Amino acid sequence: MSTEVDVVIIGAGAAGLAAAIELQSTNLKFLVLEARNRIGGRVCTDEDTFTHAKVDLGASWIHYYGPENVLYDYYVSFNCDKKQSRHSGYRICFDYDGECFSSKTKCHAQNICEKLYQHIELFKCKNKNKEDQSIEQVIQTEYERLVPDGPIKRLVNLMLSGDEQYEGSNFENLSAKYYGLENDSSCDKWVSCGYGNLLKFIIKKHNLSIQLNTFVTHINTIDSDRIAIKTSNDSSIVYCRRVIITIPLGCLKRETILFEPPLPDWKRNAIDQMGMGLMNKLIVQFSTSFWDCDMCSFLHACNKQRGRFRFTICSHAPENILILFVTGNFARELESLTDSEILEEIMKFLRQIFPTESISEPIKYNFTRWGQDTLAYGSYSNIAVHACPDTIKRLAKETSDGRVHWAGEHANVNCGTEDWALGCVHSAFQSGQRAAKAIRSQLCSS
Ligand SMILES: Cc1cc2nc3c(=O)[nH]c(=O)nc-3n(C[C@H](O)[C@H](O)[C@H](O)COP(=O)(O)OP(=O)(O)OC[C@H]3O[C@@H](n4cnc5c(N)ncnc54)[C@H](O)[C@@H]3O)c2cc1C
């Protein structure tokens, strides 16, 4: 048994869906193969676990929100209640023992952080043609000189760990040379009814059909006329003229798909060089809230060590949900624990922050483990030490004489322009559009 189409798209996350939408405007016959039993990939809304609440397990904000964002028109026509965005800066910050930081302390900590970032900028200017270093290495001496022990240090750590969360990685792994390339997320839109539902809306709007539960195992490009794609479903082979690979960078690193012939060295090196981060959400629902719902939707809480349970989103009654974000080494450490062990850590932390409240056990919880998810192996990509914009270009570059195309949040090549973005849903979407357009110009003009 075999199937023959013009194009196969592997993966039905944002990149795969965008590629499919783009190909709909052609007369090319295409197929979208998705290993999961659902669409969306790292965009996934949990509608079942929690009472009265839809909670995103992956993406929840449209970054760089505005008319130029490829998802803007969809969001505007999506019938989502337009609740306020949940970003509120460092308005409410607790120390690890529940003490609220004064504005003076916050101001002091912010000034120190600015100096540390200025130091990174200085390094970038002075070392354009020199070896890269990690952010940790670059700021270390200044950090030791500027940051006094005690509350200021915990607050500075809290602020720095915000940026680590944004990258999904600790500073020791991130490139100082290219830090800040895609960092301006000043305009974010929280998709209150679930980012996963926005993607479902897009699929419905375009009437896309996706072949679910189909894990691609092999891509064979030895025959110059047609590409053979094997899946784990059965012995059938799908033949096509072009393929778009949108599987996550984490899967490419683990070589979950076998290529025959193997990928060229320049592509393999780019895959190895780029960083794949890890950020998880620990979502807990209580019967009543023990936090002040009127004051905020964001609580930032310090811990004695940088990045441990750094901040929390809380939702108002009747949901009474807290979402704790964990990143990098700490996220990896927690993934190795059982749910009840994680819960114990969370409760210990919350009881420290709210020492005067009697906090009962949560009624529901869900903890993501994106690092162990075999169809993601991480949360989103970042520019690791020794990676650079050219790494991303190579990740996006076609292979096998222009027949194998690459897309995904890690392979968006609009570097250097205003809309440069990496690691986001819209960057994945843009990359899918780009790959499909390239195929259209290859196949439709001939
Ligand atoms: C916790 C978390 C929070 C995030 N927050 C945000 C946010 O607020 N805003 C934002 O913009 N971004 C956020 N992101 C990042 C965003 O979710 C991703 O960048 C984006 O969804 C990636 O889309 P993609 O199409 O490149 O990959 P994916 O969505 O991962 O799609 C790839 C698809 O390929 C499938 N696949 C893998 N291997 C195979 C195979 N062998 N055969 C067939 N199919 C396969 C996978 O199942 C998956 O569906 C977050 C991510 C995480 C994990």
C-alpha cells in the first residue's frame, strides 16, 4: 500500500498548520502527518482537568501582538472574551518568607539589573569578532561587585530569572553575544480562552484535514524523483515530491526521524548548536484562594536560589488557580520527581510565602513535563553559547537539492528585521508560511 502526493507536511503545530493553509491556495495535493492524537503541538489547552477553567499547558501569550503579527487577524475574528493581559511587571513581589518588597528595594534591584544588562551590551560591542561566552560568565564579576547579599540579591535573582524563563534556559547556557536579539515582548496578548482553541478555530476556518496518530520514522531522499516517507502506523509508504519538516528542535537533536542519506554536516551542526530550552507549568487549583485576588493577577516570589518557583499567575474566583513557572535546571530536576513529590515542594513553597494562611491541599493539578515529552523534548529554542543568527538560517535552509524544507519556531529566518522572533507560536507560523511559499514557487511555476 502506498500513497502519492505532491507535498507532505510533518507535524500539525503552528508551523505545519500555516504551511497547510498556504498550500491550500495552490492545486498541489498535500498531506499533514501528525504523531499526536490532537493538533497544536506545543500549543495545547487543558479543558478537562480544572473546574471552570481552560488552562494552556504550552503557549498562552501572543507575543509581539499587533496588526503586523501573522496571528492578529485570526485573534481579532476569534470569539474569545478579551480579558486583560495578565502581565503586570514586578508590581507584587514577595520575598521567600512572604515579606512584600518595598518600592525602594525594587527600584534598587532594577537599577542593578539594568547595569548588568548594560554590561552584556558592552561585551557585545567589544567582542563582535571574538569568541562567544555565556551570559553567566559575562555578568559574573559585575554581579559579585554590585549585588549585596540579602533581600536585594534575592530580588535581583528573581528579575534575572524572568529572562531565563523567557529563554527557557539558565544564563550559563545562553549566548551573551546574541542575547536580546528577540527579547522585546513588550506587547503581549494573553489568549484567555486558550491558545489551543485559537489554533482549533484556525483549522476550522480553513477546513484543514490532518492525519493524526501518524508518527514519521524515516525520510528517504535517495530517489531523485520522489521522497519516500515511512510511518510507524503500518508498512505503507507515502511518496511525495517535497516535504516540510516541522518537528521540534528537541526531536531533531534526538534524531527521532531517520534520514537516508543522513543529513549533511552543516545541518546536523546547526541542530546541535542551537539551544533547546525547558520551561514547565505547574498548575494547581484550590477550593478557595488564599491570595489577594483584587490586588493582582501576577505574584512574583523570590526563593533563596535563583529561579526556584520564581513566579506565579493566579486567577480569580471561581477558578482559584495558581500557575508556577519553572525553567532550565530546576525544571529538569522537577521532571524527575513524581507528581506527589512535586506537589509537596509546591506546598512547602506556598506555605512559606503565605505563612499566616491555612492552605488546604489543592483539589486539582496538572504538571507539564515538556522535557520528557517524546514529541517535543523541550519547550522552545534559544540561542545557546556559540550559536548565532546563521545557525537559524542553516536550520531553515532546504536540503536534498531543495526538496526537503524545514520550518518550526526554531527555523524562522526573519533575522535582523523588526519582526524577528524565535521560540514563539507566531514565529513557527511564519516559518511554515515561508516553507510552503518556497515549495509553491518551485512546483507551481514549472
Ligand atoms: C510551557 C510553554 C509555554 C510557552 N509559552 C509561549 C507563549 O506564551 N507564547 C508563544 O508564542 N510561544 C510560547 N511557547 C512556545 C510555542 O508553544 C512554540 O514555539 C510553538 O508552539 C512551536 O510550534 P511548532 O509548529 O514549531 O512546533 P510544535 O507545536 O511542537 O509542532 C510540531 C508537531 O510535530 C509533531 N511531531 C513530532 N515528531 C513527529 C514525527 N516523528 N512524526 C509526526 N509528527 C511529529 C508534534 O507532535 C507536534 O505536534 C511556549 C511553549 C511551552 C512548552
